[in-house]
Amino acid sequence: MSDKLLMKGNEVIGEAAIIAGCRHYFGYPITPQNEIPAYMAARMPEVGGVFVQAESEVAAINMVLGAAAAGARVMTSSSSPGISLKQEGISYLSACELPAVIVNMMRGGPGLGNIAGAQGDYFQATKGGGHGDYRLIVLAPATVQEMADYTVQAFDLADKYRTVVMILGDGHIGQMSEPLVLPKPTGKTFDKSAWSLTGAKGRDQHIVRSLLLYPEDELEKLNIRLQEKYKLITKNEILYKTYMTDDADYLLIGFGMCSRLARGACDVLRKKGLKAGMFRPVTLWPFPSAELAKAAAGKKKILVIEMNAGQMIEDVNLAIGCSIPVDFVGRMGGMVPELETIVERVETYVK
Amino acid sequence: MTERIFIAGFGGQGAILAGKLICLAAMHEGKNISHIPSYGVEMRGGAANCSVVVSDEDIPSPLVFKPDVLVTLNEQSLSKFIDRLRPDGLLVYNSSLIHTTPSRKDITVVAVDANDIAEGLGSSRAANMVLIGAVAGLKPEIASVESVISELGKAVSTRNLELNELNKKALFAGKEAVLTKAKK
């Protein structure tokens, strides 16, 4: 007998946000993440929250900025083309040092692309999709349970560092149902009274802005503060998982959906007598570079698996200093690599 | 044990609900499961299908490209997906609506008059339940009919709960139909 619920990934993100205390959701529909706004439209009134279907993605992200400035826990969600539209707002949120959670259930691109799950927004999410020197904390769940757990965690991270946190999933894991146990609230509270816009009667005014003209080094000071914050996040918040890496000859690396394939391929390869292990970054930024370098040491070959043209390979090579040959299995445009393809590729390494 | 199941039909036949019910029943038995429906473009034109994986181990991909078990509710689904079924796989098809006999010789083919059986019990709407009963009868390692029945209340929407008596009968009738056939 199981006490677990069977829920769809997208809906779980909605419920987990509510568990985390999010009472403000602003969005604009796009497949394959429409279950998130649909869920929020139904649930927010039940918990006394606010749901607004905005007139556009740009409007939604600026509503997020407004709610975050007022100290609310706030979330928006979209899929690839819609996330592109939100980039200006994400840069502004970062400059204003406002906490917010943004969900990207990636679909095939570039352009309007298609509506199948993909991972083509890795660069956009991890290298800064908008302008200026800013970073997002990027969490890449691989299971419905993780979608729940990391969404709850995302709100704490956003508040702790006054930064934007992105949940980077794909259309497949958003549409997938799996058993899960809903997480409990973490109980952490964050004092926002020093900066949030709550009405200045009886106190000095707070200013939240991203335009810093005078004095001339004011903007550089913000940038220095941001960089110090990003160093701290890199020191404290890296998440990753490994599977049978210690004695492995071959290291398979994937995030999100592809980490499931990598792990499955390791099981098949082990049964065939090939020592394969898996390394999976959970935070795509900050990337677990030192941890990967350690896990990769002494391996004969690395195989990166992605649903894009190989965007993560750059971070892998930076981590290992190009010390080990890196191979790649990937599909693009909303296609998913098959387990057999990964297994067959690794088998060619011993021939 | 890992069974990759693909269920296909047209919208309204209950293919996606059938998949969800199999998942709930297998979960009830402590197994790992995943369910992913068709969405968007695939749904236009009326097709509805879902991938289900039931396993004792972790499930790598919820997407079933090459199923071990293919369940088809209508003619179009059978012709579209039969080539994907793995050699030695199991095809369960709704012979009330599918009149083409599948020609593949490397698979097990089981015809179930799902609509007719369901109609005889009260409503052809329970044809999907007959087919789940058939799958549970042929592959009890996925889930037993009893487990499916115990989870009916979770999968069927509130407005249709009064149909669950019919659903139960349909599930047993599906199992009975394939077991009788196997004896012959």
C-alpha cells in the first residue's frame, strides 16, 4: 500500500509553491506548462492568494517585480519563447535584488519551435539571458518528487539571497505523472522589512530601482555587491548527484530528463560488464565544477547527454580542464535520446 | 520487472484514464510507475494516447517509444503504432472497432471485443475498463484486477463515480475474456 500521491509535474510545482507560502502568481499561457497557471487559477482563491493571467509575458514578469518589491513570495512560469520575453524583467529583478521564482518548462526551439520537451535554454538560463552581469540560481529537477522539493527550496533560496531562482524543467517532466509525497513547509522566515515597499509612514522611504546614474560609480558598487553574492551562492548552494562513479571507467553526465537516461544506461552497461557511472548537476548555476572534476578524475571517457546541441559540454570542459575526452549524445528540436543509443555509444569505447 | 505500456485511441475512449488507473493500481502494489499523456499537436485530429512504465526499478524514461505492451482502442491507433511494439511484445486490441487482423507474427496478439462486452454490461463507455481487465489478466505482474478496483475512486472523476459498479464488472469481464481465450 502506498501513501504517495500520483500527480503531474506541472501541477506539483503549483502545489509546492503554495506549500512554500507563495500567494502571488502571474503568468501567460503557453504549452507545455499550461497546467501550472490552470492549477494556480483554481488553487490561489482557495488559499487567499492572487492569480492573474496577464496580457503578456512581459506584463506578467513586471507584476512579479511589483509583488517581489512589496515583499511577497511570488512566482511566474512559462516555456522557452515566453521566457525569452521575460528576460528584460529578469535582469531588472536581478538589479533590484528582488527574490522571485521563475519556472521554465523548456520546449523545442529556436523560435516558436514546437511544444515537445527540450533542453535548449541551458545557455539562456545559466549564462544570463538578459543584459548585464547577473546570475540566476538554476535548479534542474528530474522527477516529480524533485519538482516538489526544489520548488519549495527555490523560495527559500530566493529570499535568502534576494535573487531570482529558476526551476529549469522540460515539457516531458512537466507532463509526466509520478508518485510523490508532498513536502512540508520549511518553516524558514526571512525579514524583508529593511528593503520592501510596504508604505513609508513613520519610517525612511525604501527605494527599489534598477536605474543608477549618480554618483557615477553607484552602478559599479551594485555590481560588486552582486558578484560577492554570487560567490557566496557558489560557495554554499551547489547541488549534484552521483551514481556508481567511484569505480567507473566511463562517466555519463546529464541534467533533468537526461540524467534519468544516463542513470538507466549505467544499469544496462553494468549488466554488460562495462563500468559506467553518472554525474548529474542539480544546480546548473552554480555549476558543480570542483565536484565534477573530482568525480571525473581517472576516467577514460566522459559522455554528455542532452536534449540540445551540447550546451553543457562547455561547463564540463571548464570543470575538467579538457583533461579527459568528452563525447556527446543529443537530440534537438524536442526529440529525446533513446536509452539504447546511449548504451551503444559507450559500447563503442571498448571496441 | 519492467513493463513499458503504450495505450492509444481517440479522444473520449479513455486511453489516458486507463493508463492512469494502471499506474495507481501498480503504485498500490508498491511498484514504481510513470505516466505521460500525449498533448498539444498529437491531440489535434482526435488521437489520445499515453506512455506508462511499471517497474521494480527506477524508471529512466517515462516516454515509451518501443512498448512491451500495446493497447489499441481504435483502428487508426493500431496501424499507427503496431510497428513500434517490441518483438515478443503483447498487443491487446479492441476487436469491436478494429476489423483488420494484425499481420505481425513475432508478437502475441489478443483480440478483445471491448465495446461489445461493455455494451452488454450496460454501456460501451466502459470499453477501456474491459481492456485494462484484459491486460491485468494477461500480465498480473503489472497489476491485479483487484488493485485496479481498489484505486477506481482515485482515477474516476467525482461526477462519474456512480459508474464504478459498471467499471468493476467491466474489469472482471475483460480478465475473464482473455483467460477463457487462453484456455481454448
